Amino acid sequence: MPEPLSPTHDRTVFFVSDGTGITAETLGHSVLTQFEHLRYRPQRLPFVDSADKAREASARINEAGVRDGKRPIVFSTLVDPTVSAAMRAGAEAFFIEMFEAFVEPLERELGLQSTHTIGRSHAIRVNSEDYKNRIEAINFTLAHDDGQSAKGLAGADVILVGVSRSGKTPTSLYLAMQYGVKAANYPLIPEDFERGQLPTALPHHKDKIFGLSISPERLAEVRHERRPNSRYAALENCRSEIEAAERMMRREGIRWLSSTTKSIEEIAATIMQEVRLERRSY
Amino acid sequence: MPEPLSPTHDRTVFFVSDGTGITAETLGHSVLTQFEHLRYRPQRLPFVDSADKAREASARINEAGVRDGKRPIVFSTLVDPTVSAAMRAGAEAFFIEMFEAFVEPLERELGLQSTHTIGRSHAIRVNSEDYKNRIEAINFTLAHDDGQSAKGLAGADVILVGVSRSGKTPTSLYLAMQYGVKAANYPLIPEDFERGQLPTALPHHKDKIFGLSISPERLAEVRHERRPNSRYAALENCRSEIEAAERMMRREGIRWLSSTTKSIEEIAATIMQEVRLERRSY
């Protein structure tokens, strides 16, 4: 039983889909971030793939509307017109139908009929090349996290380097998951700075190395969460590691960016562009 | 220099954004999967956040159109009307402007002005609670992959169980990355079946256990890729492990699904719904 709408929630927003709801959520959330002062309670309704489930969905939409005293916003990617009609017939809400808005104009432009097939975008394509690439990329990335293995680096699409906690692991995983890219990552550690050389496995692969840096203040904060009051987390130590890492990357001609104010998505999208990586999976 | 459009590519499709381009790609790809017979060459143009970059974008769009002999399709999430106008002024293409289509009607519905702010959806919110939840979830999931650690299972939102290669690791990582959910995973191994009991760490956490199963044929295929011609991958062995795992899950009252024909997104969305997990991060 959801709690009543608090004064900070202006609306309940439903993301309705015949599949996972990821497309509806991604677009809906992007659009809603354009309304700075709107607070909303998100509700996912995935796998609405029959008229019966559509009627259940509209009942839930109506309950929320009655409870809130305001009609809900519904972002829908329902594809089947019968299912979509069954939802709309019963519900008092503001509907944003993503497919309706775009599929019909595209039919005219392409001179093709759309299939109106449910849940296609994340659907049964588990045997596809595409999907295998992605699982392979995830496995590769896990096996090559944090310099675990120098073996197989030749198979990497990109190798991220940077000091501990500069964002290498989440970025590598995101690259694998979202883009199907095999992303290894290698830490730059104080011993490397003393030797004044890249870790020995790396110089052969310079064309696919990409560096992550971070502000010393932010790094100290992140490291403090992991090991409070350690030398590892001390601002002075963070500053000297970062300086040494940036000096090394500059000297070796390694491209890099600062992750300080960037989300994983932004770091990953920038790397895709800079290293000119091709997406291997949808 | 992209190769010329092959006969299997009917169009070049651009995903243009002032941010990462992920929203444009996600929606665009979803919409295009509705056209079964369309083959297209996707081109990402992220970080188009000035009129100058918009003009560069339209030059690239026009090059593709001339090369293909067909005008490109452009999915755009450009927010700034000046930038958007600069792109459209120069380019001969079929434009699908996602924000224009939805933001204005929403302004009227909400009685709020949109901010027309660039790249908000994946933008600088690195210090937000939301974002911290997500990084924490990724770290938790990595530390609790494949039964690595029984410590801290109390902090898990969900614990996936299943035989080796049933899809636990990619699903756990996806749950962490996409939904900010702390997902541990634990293998069910022949020793557990012999003892006839769940791994000892698990019975305390039964309310948050979710099982993954898979068809023996598919499992044998996946395991053969990893260890060809091993006993581990033999169909007979896969069949007996799966039967034992399903028997155990049934006896213990553990909810489970078969991952055989499902994508990671579908498995994850189903788990979110079944375990009634709340999204912790956008």
C-alpha cells in the first residue's frame, strides 16, 4: 500500500510498457527532469501485454489519481493498439504515448508498415550475435577489472587507467553493459609513479588506453568512505597521486578526462566518442 | 570514414543529444525495432551543446544523406531551441524531436515552465544521494558476486541463486547499475544438492532470495563456450544440476524464473516486480 502523496510529490507518474518499461522510464525521466520544481512519485507497470493487464493498469492509475486529487501522468510504450485502448478507456490521466507519436510518422517516411509487436526492444534475442557480444563483454570486463589479468589485453576494446577510486570499475562495467564494449581497467599505483613507468603490461596497448583523473578533494572524500582516516584517503596523499598520474599520462600521450563532476553515463559516452569505439550491442 | 551504405542498410539513423545520447538511442532503437525489415546504420552524436556543434552535426547528417541517396532519420533530444534550430536549418533529414513532442504538452498539463536545461538527465549530480546509492550498489554487487562473501548479506536488497552460468552475474550487475539495487548472488553447486540444503549463509535471508533457472540445452551450450567438452558442460550433467536446483527451490519456497529466452533487462525487470523492489537510483 503506497503512502499518500506527500506535499513534495506533485504527481504520480506511471511508466507503462508491454516489455521491461526501461524505454518508458528512460524517456519519461529525461523529459521530467526538464521540470525542476516538479516532484513525482514514479510507478513502474511493466509487462502489460494483454487487455486484462491493461485494465488492471488503469485501475491502479485511477486509484493514484483519487488518492492524489490530481490526475496522474502516464508515459506509455504500449505497442498493441487494443491493449493501449483498453488502458486509456478506463483511466483518467494525462497520457504520453511514445510509439503513437513517432511510429506513424515513421511509417510514412520509410514507406514501411510497423509490426506492432510487443516488447521487441529487449525481447527474445538471447541467441543473437548482439546479445552474445554483450555477455562476452561483461565477462571480459569482470575478468580484467583492476589489473587482475594482463592476459588477453590484446582482446580489449579499451583499457582504462587511473588511481584507485577514480571511477574505472563502474565505467568499465557500464561500457560493457550498455555498449557491449570489452573494457579492461588497470590501476596506477604509487609503485608505478616511483618507477616512472606505466604498468609493464600496458605500453603494448597504448592506442586503446584511456585515463580517468579526479580532483584530489573528491578523491579524498570517496576514499574516506572506504577507509576512514587512512593515509590512503588523506588529501595530501590523494593530491600527490593525482599529480603523478596526470604527469605520467601527459608524458605518455594518454588521453584522459576528469571524472569529478561527471556521471558514469557521461564518462562512458565521452570515452566511446574519444576512442572512436563502435557500439557492439543494443 | 564510414563505408558506403550496404544494400542491407536502408538508412543512416542519427541519435543527436546535448548529453550522452542514451535517451535518444534507447527510444530511437525501441521505435525502430517496430520496423522489422528496416536495416539501418546507427550514428551517435552526443554532447551537441552549442550552435557550432549543431552545425557540425548537420554537416555530418547531410554527408550521410548524399552518400546514401536517402535522407537520414534523426532522433534528437536537443533541449535548447537555438541549438535545435541550428541543426535543423542546415540538414536535410527526417527529424524526430522527442522533447518538443512531449515537453510543451506537459508544460500545459503541469502548469509549469520547463527549464530547457541541457543534459540534465545524466548530468552533474555526482554528489546526489541517488548517485551514491548506485555506486554503492555496484560495489556491493561486485563484492558479493558468486558467493564471494557471506558478510553483509543482511544489506542486500535481493540475493540471486542458481547453478553456474544461469545468468546470475550479469543480472546482478544490471540490477545495480540500472536500478541502484544491491544484488548479491550465490551459486547452487553439486555439494549443496548432495547435502540437500541451501548454502549455509542463505536460509536467514529467504525473503529476499530469487532463483534463476535455465533449460539444460541452453546451459550446456553456454558452458561449452567456457569449458568445451568438459563434464561440467555435458548435457546430462546440466540436466541433473538443473533438476536438483529446481527441486530445491520448489521445496524451499523460493520464487524463480527461467532465463532461457529472456534478456538481462527482462530478467531484471521481472525480479524488480516480483520481489517488489524499489528503484534507488535514476
